[in-house]
Amino acid sequence: MLYAGAGTSGRLGVLDSVELVPTFSWPRERAVAVLAGGEGAMFVAVEGAEDDEPQGRRDLEALAPTPDDVVIGIAASGHTPYVLGALAAGRAAGALTVALANNPGAAVLAASDHPILLDTGAEVISGSTRLKAGTAQKIALNSFSSALMVRLHKVYGNLMVDMKATNAKLVRRAVALTMRASGADEPAARAALDRCGFHVKTAVVMLLRALEAEAARALLARHADDLRQALAER
């Protein structure tokens, strides 16, 4: 997934791409965002960068998009030249293109394969798209990427079983998720996680099928990492 945007819209694309890695163990190189003005624009506004359509095209082309990729263009106004350039580069490469915009008749909607209109109407503070428009974009991006991860078997029930336990809080969360998914007590859940590198999905298979880590990983692999299907194997 390749995200492209400017200002608030672009920063929301960056946020969505970054959060997929620890939340769902999504490969970092498969969720990349380009932001008008470059990485520095994440922290300091780079005025005028959004008007550079050729730069949007170049930034997207630098990611070497292919027909296997999805390019998501995000623009509250729907007419941001930088985003139009990125969408054009994506379409030229054969990638699937999606556009989010908050105004009917937006140019980015017409320039994409899958236009999504978030018709939030006039802002409470006129001219500030970081309010209703930005909030709607965040909800839409969350919904899209989370639904995709569910379809890719990274969720079991409503449990985040493909997370990365990269800090103390997430280690505790991994233990709690393993306990809920398997019915095991805390010592058993922690012991299984210790033996499989703290991968929740593998630990659940170990506990429910009485397997060691290598066999649990092999069982998951036979079912395309689908925990539900792996547990159903007889």
C-alpha cells in the first residue's frame, strides 16, 4: 500500500502506514507513504509543496509501484496537484488507485479507480480541513486498513493476534491476548510465548493443539497463516 498526500491528509497517510507494522506485523516495505514537502513536512508545514504535481509523480515513481500495489491518494479539497501527480504515476504503473476526498466532484476522485467521497460539508472553522475532513479521513483509513488486515487473517475474533511485542506494554498485551484466545492461565501463556518469540498466533496454536513452536508454525503455514483454519485441521 502506497499512500500519498499533503498537509493533514498526508500526515494521516503516514500515520496509517506506520501503525500497520507493530499492530499487525505488516512488512514495513509494504506500507509506505509519500508526503508533499518530504519527511520534514511531518513536523513543519512546507507551504506550496502540495502544488507540485511533477514532484508527486516523482515521489511515487521512486517507490517503483507495480500492478500488485495499491496507491491511496488523500486530499480534503480533492484537487491537490501533488496527489494528482502521485495517482497518475500509480495508474501509469498499473497499480490499483484509491482516492479519498471531502468535496463532491473532486479531481482526485475522477483520477482514481476507486473514488471514495467523504462528504463532511463545511468546516466549523471555515478553511481548516484539519477538523471534520481530517477526522473523517482518519476514520476511513483506519476502517480500510483494519478491514484489510482482518481479511488477511491477522485478527482472530476481535483479537490482534499478529502484533509485535516490542515494549513492556505490548508484552503484557501479548500475554493477555494469548490467554483470551487459548483459555490458558498467565504462566502457561507466557511460557508458550517465550518459546515462540512472543508471537501470539503461534502461542495460541501451541496451547490449543499441544504443539511445540516449530510444529505450530508449520501448521499455520499450511493454512496461509489463518489461525481459525489451522485450529480446525483434523
